[in-house]
Amino acid sequence: MSFDDMLMTPGKPRRLRSTGAVDRATGKLTRAEELRQQLSDDIVRGALPPGAPLDETELAQRFNVSRTPVREALRQLTASGLIESRPHRGAVVAQPSADRLVGMFEAMAELEALCAGLAAERMPAVQRRQLEAIHEELRVLSYDGNPERFHEVNERFHNAIYKGSQNDYIAEITLATRARVQPFRRAQFRNLGRLAKSHAEHDRVVVAIMRGDRSGAAAAMRDHIVLVRDEYEHYAVSL
């Protein structure tokens, strides 16, 4: 799978929400990604408490899908540290320790700062224009109060910077790390006023990239991810 491929990512059965990665062949979200996002939301906001069992058959019936996407979603959630997979006993809801979560965000901040700094030096003109267009789209969305849609476009914004680094290996590592932190990054968009703040933080990154300011872009992106972590902590406390 190329980096470009990676970038394009109880009760009655309910329709899963449509945000996140898409299947390149169909242009639609994969079932596994829809299910992963739904379950991660339920876990982060406390609807599925620590220790709650996650049975593949029950989840497949609940969401009206086969067990294959359920199994893939659970695998991804295990990588994020949101669930624990126990041999011969199934999966249960977990919660990363405070130290591990801090470590994940710390790594995320440094990797994204590296991508932003490289993008400031290397991003081609056509990609700079695309980044500006995504940034403008986020500006409009920051007034709409729709965190799900903002999150979706925010993914494209960060993907554009990873790609702009012109280093596929670093970009892939960054994308893989973000997949682990994504449920927590996504949750913080529910904080009051967060969309506008996020756009303002992005603006400092974009300005530095357009100026070709490597150190400025790296510092602005690092500060942004630190603030994302702080916002998630505020969100978690509010629950």
C-alpha cells in the first residue's frame, strides 16, 4: 500500500456515521472505519466503560455488518489502546494510562512538527495552493459548529502537510501514530469554541509554511498538538 492509498482512509442496529477514511475503489467509508469511529466515540465519552466486553458476534448484529469489519475495527482499537484483546476471552474496553497518553501526544507533536518543517522547505506550489484551499474550507466550517465535518476536513489538512514533507517514510510513521491518537484528537472538537481555536492554530502553521519558515512551521505545529492534548484533557474532565 502506498502512502497516497493510506491517506484516502446494545439496541437496534443503527446506521454508522459517515466520517473518516474512504475506500479508494468506491469513494465510501469502509465498514471497519465506520465501526471503529463509532466505537471509539462511545469509549472516549464513557458510553462504553472500562471493562465492558466487546463481543464480535454481538457487535456484528448491533451494527448489521459481518464479523470481518468488526474484527478489523477491534484490531485498530487495540492499536489505539482503547481496548484490550485477550486470547480466547475476547476484547474488553481499556483506557490508556495517563503516562501513555501523554507519551503518544508527545510523539505526535514531534512527528507533525517534523512534517511541517520539511513542508515549509519542500512543498511544491500546487500543494501549497491545495493546503490553502483546505485551510479556507476549515475557516468556513469553524462557524458551522459541526465537529464531525470539521474533523473530516481536518484530517485532509494534516494529510496535506505530511505529503508536503516530500518524505514518504516520515509521513507514513506520522500517519500511523495519528491513527493511535485519533479518537482523542477527534473528541476534543466537541469542546465549546474549539473549532475556531483549531483554525487559528492552523493559520500559524500555514503562514509559516507559505513563508518557507522551517523552524516557525515546526514550532507552530508542535504548539498546536500540545493544545490538542490540553483540549482533550479538558474534554475528559468535563465527562
